[in-house]
Amino acid sequence: MSEMTLFSKGGNNLPAHLRNLELDATTKALMGGSGASGKRISIKGGVFRMVVDGKEIAQNEDRAMNIVIVAANPHVSRSYYAGDYEEGKVIAPECWSDDGTAPSSKAPEPQASKCASCPQNIAGSAKQGGGRACRFSQRMAVMLENDMQGDVYQLTLPAQSIFGNAENGKMPMQAYAKFLGGHGLPITAVVTEMRFDTASATPKLTFKAVRPLEEDELKNCQEKGRGPEAKAAITQTPAAVDGAKAAPAKAQVTDEPAQAPAEEVTEEPVKRAKRAAPKDVSAILDDWAE
């Protein structure tokens, strides 16, 4: 069997037990990197957008999309951008909190020791709209209903898609999860429709259950929810998923006398190979339109 035969048609010539395997740590190490692309679904401009390594490669302009939620960060996160933040822009925040209580140790410019006492958490601190400059969000790991053997995506919900009450059958995430939980049904055991609220001036999602998962679907999604892609989706900021680097922390001011700078050494820039987009994007999700 030749290499071309072995790997043609997405690996369909492989033995059944070798199909759909996730890359192990050994393979990723020998690939010279993580071996995984950062994939997320953006809702910029009220449109579902497939973003891979910070680059938008496809979009779906339908008002609704069906997903399976396989994991979620248990905390509502916070993020602060000193400049005007544009959703979908590959920049890292100056300060953020993974648990909504205190700044992350990785934040280059923490604004306070605790989020509750932070000046960016005061109503009216935002430059526009009169809200808080520090934004609430919650990260989830999701799969697409029509590609449950495929990729795991990060989906980050803004505050208005998390909090609030059900209206006319439309539920934000917390109300939706409580509704399912009240009926003894895990949110990870159903196909969920996420739909844009067209009455909202800014992108806002509402949710409802479409159908329960079949037994084999449930098992697969549970395994995906325990995998490294899901863990990365719920623990990393969207900027980190996109590959953006946080700005270095500002130098601390001291009273020590300044030392003469060391001789500057200029190294030749290293060209890095550009990551390829996923193969056969159209085959991954027929609903996406280039």
C-alpha cells in the first residue's frame, strides 16, 4: 500500500480502529508544535463565523445553528481592553480574569488586585454605552450537530447571552441550563439550537433544545468533552485560541540606578510556516458558505 493510497480520501483506507483518532502528545511533539489548530465560532456582526488560528475562513448567515455543548468553563470570565475592542480582532486584552474574582497571573497590566474593587468594573467606565469597561463572558466547547466526529470549537458568550430571563420562549444560557437541569437533563445530552436575537442591537444568542442525543452520539460527545481540544477551548482566551500573544508586562519603577545597556544583538528574523486551514472545509460543514 503506497502513501497516496493510505492517506487518500481523508484516511478512509485506514483500518477502522485507526480512523478518527486524536493526535497524541508524541505526534504533536514531533510536529514541532502543538499539532492542533485554534478553532472557534465568532458571532461578530450577528453572523456565525468559522475562525481558525485567528483567520476567518467561512461564515454562515443563517439566524440559527445547531450545536452540542460538550464542556464549559464553570466561571464567568472578565476581560479588559484599554482601546476600543472590536470582536474578532486578534489582540490580547491588557487584563483578564479566568474566574471573575481576580486578574489572571498572565495578564500583563492587571487593573486591580480584585475584580470587585477594580475601577474598570464600575458602571459607566466603558468609553461607549455607559456600561462596564471590563466585559463579562463565558467560554464553551461545542461541536456541530452535522459533524459530531469532527472538530471542537470554542464559543465565547457575551454577557447578554448569559444572563437574563426567558422572553417569548427565548432563553439566555443560564436560564436555558436551569430549565434543562430542572427537568433532570444534562445540557451535554441534547442538540441545542443557538439563535440570534434579531431584536438586539448587538450580537445576542438565545438557546433551546432540539432533540436528545442518540446513545452513540452521547458517548462520542462525552469523550470529546474530556479531550485536550475541549479543555483548551474553555480555559484559553479567544485571543490565545487565535494565536495572539499578550503584551509584555510594563517594567516596574525602582529607585535603583540605571545600568548601562548591554550591546544590542540583532538576529536575522525567522520565517515561520503559515498554518494551513482545515482540509475540505466544505465537507466539514455544509452549512458554512465561503
